Amino acid sequence: MTIARKVLSMGVAGSFAMILAACTTGGPEAPPMAAAPKGVEGSWIDAKGTGLSTFTGGKFTTVATDTGQKLSDGSYTMTGATSVEINGTSLIRQTPVSFNCLLISTSQLNCTSSSGQNFVLTRRV
């Protein structure tokens, strides 16, 4: 066998081995990606970090982050693709609460109370 043939056959064998290795050793699989949050479902925290609101299945509850005491609860309705109407009761004051919110992004909810007070909630991951 001539030198050229030996070099060519080693090159072909080496290439085949590399292709075969690439097909059989893919390494560890990447973990599945988490589903993107939909609407307001999930947990949201206020800008001061004092209240944690959880929205699930049309109901909401807000608790104090330091004590876990329930502050308010009620219901919510999506009134559009990015707008939500929230109605409930402040358990501290025993008064009704009402908010209209706009889902700015998957992680930011801008809200205005019925009295005109503005606040921002951030999705808690």
C-alpha cells in the first residue's frame, strides 16, 4: 500500500469514527423549559415587598410577607387580553377594595385602585 493510500484510508476511518461518536454521544439533555406564565395567574409582590398577592382560578389572596397574615381576598376577571378587574375585601379595614390592572409584561402588573392610587406588582418567580 502506498503512503497516499494509507493516509487516505486513515483519514476516512478517522472521519467515520468522529461522525459515529457525534451521533452516539450527545451529552446530557437540556432540562425542559418552564411554561411561560399566562395572564395574572401566579404570585405577585408589591414594590415595597410587604404584600404577596396570589391569583389562581379567578380568586386572589394577599398576605403580609413578614407575618403571613391574610390582608385581603376576593376575585378577579380578565376583561381583555392584558386587562384585569380585581374586587375583594380588605380584611384589616373590613372595607371593599377594587382595582383595575394592566399586564404590561409577563412580570409587571400596573394597577389603579378605585380611589385613584397607582401601584405596581412584580411577578414572583
